Amino acid sequence: MAENKMPLYQEIMKNIQDFIKNEGLEHGDVIPTEMILAEKYNVSRVTIRKAISKLIEKDILYSIKGSGTYVAFPKFEHNLFKLQGFTEEMQPFHNSIKNEVTEFSLISPDEQLQEILNISEDKKVYNIKRVRKLYDEALIIENAYIPFELFPDLSIEAMTKSKYGYLKEKGYSIKKRVEEFIPKLPNKETIDTFNIEPNTPLLELKAYSILNNDEIFEYSEVLYHPKKYKFKLELSR
């Protein structure tokens, strides 16, 4: 019986991925043109075009019309069953992550925040917005609310680092986090920050976290870049 042979375009897909790895190309680096790749692998440009198209579908490459084809940003896996902050999740890239604080203010909580954070209307709440970046590219947009009374010395500098690290320094630990995912479309600010198309569907995480002393220390609304994150559920029975 004849062996099943891999379709030619799939061989070229593997060859291109090997080329990216062997040449040490990183996200944002351009790959050779269709013509050069066709000559390199001795195949037609039609085959090269199909291989590239499939790699774009897999988010390994991306194309800019009139410019070229580039190595795509890696897609990160977020384990929904693991309580882990962005800084911990990106530990292998710790030298390249950045938390850009775009808002740091004290506000009066509305009824919803009062209920979620279990505080009265006369209490103040920090409103902290951060863009979490890797290699200076936005991965996450976070909008957090934290009771002022819990952390009166909270600063912008602290929020440019790890929020969970700050908690640990203060002697706190998180007992649990309650999360809810909601589909939504981006507003103009999100479109500009993520550099995505207006109708790109997003997942928004709404969550509140509880300390070991049963105090609710934070409510946050988090948007994940749709092209740079995937979510993992691992179930067993």
C-alpha cells in the first residue's frame, strides 16, 4: 500500500516555519517574498501563496497589503483555572513586559461598585486603567477599581509593576477570584490601542477578587487582544 504523502503546500508550511526558527526571526520580522520562496523551495507561487494563507489562518504569519508578510505575534494561552497575574503569566518575557498606567484617580463609587466592593457611598475608590504590553505591543486593557481605605498609599509606580506583587508586600494573599466573560465589540479607544478592525469581536473579563480576610479588594474589567490570546479549559471526570 502506498504511503499517504503530505500535500505539497503543507510541506511548504513546515519549511517556512523551520526557516523562521532557523533564521531566528521574531514577531514583526518580514519573510521573503512569494517569488523568492518559490525559487527557494522549487514550487509554484500558487503553492507558496496557499501555504502562506494557511499560516496566516493559524496566526503564525500576518500580511500587510502592499508591504509584505510578517511573523505574527505569539498567541498566549490563558488558563482559566489558574489564578495568575499578567506579570506571572509573562514571566519568561519579564524583561520585555510593561504596564502603562493611563488613568489613576480617586472617584466616588456608583451603586454597582458599592455593591460589588461592599462599601458605602461615602467611601472613595481608586480607578486605575492600565495597558499591559509585551515588546511594546498591547495585549491587555485593564480597568480596575480598588477601595482607597484598603491601600491608602497605593501609587502609580506600584501599578507599573505587579498588582499581586504589591498585595504580597502588604502581607495579603488572594483567597479566590470570581470571573465572568462577556462578548463585546471594541470602542474607538480599544480599536486604536489594539490596532484592530472596528467589528473585531472581543471577550471582556469582569471579575472581583477576595482576600484571605474575606474583604473584596478589587473589581476589574479586562479586555484581551483577540489575536494574541487564547483561553484554555482543562476538564476531567
